[in-house]
Amino acid sequence: MSIVVTTFVAALSAFAAVATVLVYLYAIRRSDLAAAREEALALAETRRQVIGELEGRLESLEREHKRVRADCERRARQLQAELETTRTQARNEAYQTQHFYAEALSELLADLRGDLGRTPPDVQAALEHIDKLRRVAPDSVER
């Protein structure tokens, strides 16, 4: 019986060795799966953080864009108002200048009429009035 016992012990030892190897391989596989799962969870957490940061930056940029757009629109309204004010001032100044020249021309014509309407006409005084007008506005008279 000693051969049977020896064979049985040897078979049992071989079975235990094979079972140990299988348990070891199963444990390694399980630990690899656990490590892979932990790595996947870590990557998912990292993605979540990156997405959160990007969403925060996007919201910040959208707020900045709205602020800049509002500033641009406000500035455009200001510039439009200033343009209208400048146009109004230019129109008023042109009207005043035109009025001034019309009045000066009217005075000159009245003086010329008076000088030339005399009974001998005072041509020299009329020429002096014309020269006076040419000194005041040389560009407008020479045209």
C-alpha cells in the first residue's frame, strides 16, 4: 500500500501544484483587471476634470465675449452720436459762414450801389470796396 499511498500523495501534490498555478494565474488576471479598472476610473476622473475646466473656461470666454460685444456696441453708439454732433456742428458752421459771406456781399453791394449811384459816380470808392472784399476772402472772390 505504500506504492498506492506514494502514488496518491504524488498525484495529490501534482494536483495541488496545478491548482496553485491556476489560482496564481487567476489572481494575476484578477489583479490585472482590477488595475485596468482602476486605471479606467482614473482616466474617467481626469476626463471629468478636464471637461469641467474646459466648460469653466468656455463660460468665462462667453462672458468676456458678451462684455466686449456690449462695450463695442456702446462705443459704436457713442461714435455715432459724436458723428451726428460733428455733422450738426459742421452744418451750422457752414450756414454761419454762408450767412456771413452773404451779409458781407450784401453790404458791399449796398456800398457799391451808393458809390456808383452818386451823381458823378465814385468809381474809386467802389474799387476800394471790391479790394477790401478780396482781402477778406481772396479764395472765394478769385473763383
